[in-house]
Amino acid sequence: MIEFLTENALLAALIALGGLALVFGGILGFASVKFKVEGNPIVDQINDLLPQTQCGQCGFPGCKPYAEAIADGEEINRCPPGGEATIQHLADLLDVEVKPLDAEEKVPSVAFIREAECIGCTKCIQACPVDAILGAAKQMHTVIGSECTGCDLCTDPCPVDCIDMVPIETTMQTWHWDLPKTPAQSQLIATDRKGEVA
Amino acid sequence: MIQDLSFLFISAVLVNNFVLVQFLGLCPFMGVSGKLETAIGMSAATTFVLTLASVCSYLTNTFILAPLGLEYLQTISFILVIAVVVQFTEMVVHKTSPLLHKVLGVFLPLITTNCAVLGVALLNINKEHNFVESLIFGFGAAAGFSLVLVLFAAMRERLAVADVPKSFQGAAISMVTAGLMSLAFMGFSGLVQL
């Protein structure tokens, strides 16, 4: 056999390489069945639609964990980087209703009490989750600007609507340089690419 | 015997270091040395694959190619062997140790195209190493690769916060650093005479 093959170099080369490829293909095929990792296919499909920015704005450590949570029944509108397009695609995939984005984009702001109109009812003090409002019953209230998180929870309870949300102006101390954006970066999200509907 | 093997090992790690002396596997050396953590992950994955691949390609050459007189097919069959070893390793690791798979993760498939892996396989044949020598040489090459990759990554982490002149920032200072490291490793030549 070997003597025959050494005399026919071409045949030997074909058989050797073909045989190698066949054996390796068999090993890999066997391994892919034997060492198959069970994963939820729907999780992968959802994960493909998410932007993969791994920003954690949804409250999960990354896109894959959020995809797993969606598969378990989590809301689909938690992804600010994906925006409306991603929600639309997720709704199509999961056959659920489209919902507006949960985390709407808002300017950082602080609460401001128009002190002339304040009646001192203390309702905003009870509402404030971070104790950023000072005051007592029938005394004028005021907001500690550095403590206020801009959560907007105090505006609703106020009976005289004397609380405004004032945007924080950029000063020399708070200004920072925006990272440059290239066209490639704005195309990062799968659902941004035109005509690609998974 | 033991002495010969330890000489071979030291020679592969320091004297004939694959990255800094033979200039093989430079792409991962420049590519994944940005952070120490990823460099360690890459080193571990490469060590594993390089050792395994050098043994497997030795076996392929000795038992399939050499008896048939097909030595001219070495390159293509070694690439085949390396690709299969890498892919198989990835599957097994993924199944048996999800934690290790997370650490090695993206680096495992990248190694397929690491020229140091093919280089070791071909050098083993050129230098007519036997089975044990191939194993030691492959492991030594991988240890040398890991050593310089981790050293270089640590340096680049320092460089990231250093006050580098504007014209040298980024890739330029990395290249200069790599060159200086290479010069330093040249100092090992003559340490071991094989």
C-alpha cells in the first residue's frame, strides 16, 4: 500500500490531505455534537438585535444578560442606545406591543422652589428621596442644589406648583469635552444598518 | 538528556525568543498588549494551543507525511492541524469550563492565525526534533511569548499615563519600546549553545 502510494505521488498527496481533512472534519463534527452547549436560541436572537454597547443603562450588566432577562419576560424598552428602532425590532421578534423608551433622554437639572409662592406644606420634603429639601411646616422651603438629583418627584405633590426643574448650566467647572464621533460609530448598532431586519 | 531538554527550553524562551529575536507572532504582541489582563488571557490561550499544536503537527509529519514522501505538504497540513486543534480546544473548553472560556474567550480563535504557532511547527521539522523535543520546544516558545507579552503589556500600561512627547504618542512609542526590548533580548545570545 505504502509502496504503491510513494510511487504515485499525486495520488498519495490527494489521499493524505483528503484523509486528514476528512478525519479532522469528523472530529470537529463529533465534538460539536458531543460538546454542544445548550443555550436558549431566543436569547441569541434578542442579543443580535441589541446594540452591544454593554453600557448597562438597562440595569443589567450587559447586552447578553438583558437579552436573557427579556427572554424571561423583562420589558423591551430599557435600551436607550438602541432607541425606537431596537424596540420596534424586538417587538416584531417577540410579537409584543411597541412601547415608548423607558429611560427618556433628559437634560440634567435641579429642582428650584419659587420661594415667594411656597406655602410651607412640607409635601415636597416628604416626597424627596435624597433629603435635598430644607424647611418646616408653614415655613418657606428651599432646595440644596448640590444634593438634588433632578428626579422630578417633588413637582407633583406641590399644591401650588411652585417647583420648577431648572437645567444645570455648563460652567467652567462642569464642562467636559465630548468624545469625537465618527460615522462608523453611529453605524454600530445592528438595527441602524439599512435594510437589515432580523 | 534532561540537560539537553532544559537547554532547549531556555533557548526557546530567551535566546531564540519567538517574538523579540525571531520576530514571529508580532500581531498579537502589538495587538493585545494594551491591557495586562487581556495579555495574560492571550498568553494562557497561546501556551495551551502552541504546545498542543506543535505535538500534533509533529505526529502528522512523522506518521503521515514523512512515510509517503509528502514533506512539501507540510505548511498546508500544519495549518489544517492548527485550525482543528484550536477549534476543538474551544469547543471542549466552552463545554467543560465556562469560566476558562470566558477568560480565553475571543483569543482562542485568534491564535489560528498566529504565525508563531506555524513557525514552531515548521521549525520542529527543520531542526529534526523528536517527540519530546517538539513538546518542550513548543512549550518553551509559548512561555517565551507569554513572558514578553506580559512584560510588554505592563510597560504599555505605564506608557499610557507617561508624559510622552506628542510626536511619539500611541503606536510610535510602542514600536520604540518593542525595539528596545528586542535589543535587550539580543543580549541573551550566546547564553546557551545548542
